[in-house]
Amino acid sequence: MINIIVDDRELQVEEGANLLKTCLEHDIYIPNLCYMDMLEHPPASCRLCFVEIEGHHQPVPSCQMEVAENMMVKTDTPAVRRLQRTALELLLSVHHVDCGHCPANKKCELQKIARFLKVGLKPKRLGTFLKNQETMDDHPFLNHHPNRCVLCGKCIQVCREAHGTPLMAFADRGFKTLIRFYGEQGANSVPCEECRSCVNICPVGALTLKNRFIAD
């Protein structure tokens, strides 16, 4: 075990542990959307989990840092909060905020992060840029809602974990990026009908079961 200090609080932790995971396990909340324990190399794609570490010239994503002896970490500084609020506002600018009709309402990670950072769900600093198609229903068991999706990639990772190879992937680039399905998805396909891991892990309700499967 080694000693690190996070926000003036001394912690005894396992050497080499992931910094973000360590903070969360010690009830030190750092906003995050894309981090998963199963990933050896976290993508840091959500750009939310920044912290300041003594010896580093600028904030760094905590999900990509390993703890080290006597590491000094600050999670609540003006620079960190500025980066986190900017990242959240960018996510919200491509998000259809319609919480009352969303199955993730009141358990949505975006709502949680917005409350924590004191950012409104409809920030006025940026415009809104939504995709033309609100719901993609070409999958036999699932609906994908591109304008809810935060592109965290968790659905792809749990799909890979469950089936050995993912039956979905990111498609297109930039503002056009969305989730596309492929592989065995016919009407008699068992994996997606019985698995539902992607629906369960989605932090924002971007993947939902078709109505006829909800009660199953």
C-alpha cells in the first residue's frame, strides 16, 4: 500500500491502481461517463474526469493515471471545473433534453453531472445541433436514440464482453457519429434478445428495448 493525498485527504491505496477508480471508491466524486473497469486503456473520450496533479503542468484525465507514492491530487480547482463544464456543455449541445419522456430520467448520468457541476441541462452559451433521425429502429429487439447518445462506448464494450465480438460499433465521424448494429440480428437471433447488457449499462437511455420486449 502507498499514500496519496486527494483534496488534502490522505488515502492509503494499492500502488498502480487507477486514479479515477480509487477516488470513486473513497467517495470522492469525479464526473465521468466512459470509464469502465474492464478496459486496460481507458479512452478518456468524455473529457470529464480531469484532475490536477502536482508536477503536471495542466489538468489530466484521472482515468488514464495510475496512483504513485505521495501523489498530490486536486479534483476541485477552477481549471478543472472549467474543463469539465465545457465538456458537459458540448455534450448537451448535441443532446435532446427531454427528460420527462426518457427512461433514464432521475437515474441519468448527465443529470447527475449537471447537478454536480451546477450547469443547466440547456446551456445558453452553445447552440443545439441534433441529428435528423430521432429514433433508429432497424434492429429487431432494440431502438437507438442518437440524440440521447453521449458516445461513451460502454454498450460496445459490454457487447464485446458478452459475445466475444461486439454486434455494434461507432459509425461516421464528428457530429454525425452514432451507434450502428451488425452481425447476427435476424428475427431468430438469440444473443440480443436474451442479453440486454447494452440497454442496462447505457447511462442516458440511448438504447431501449422495443415495446413488445419490455415486459419480458
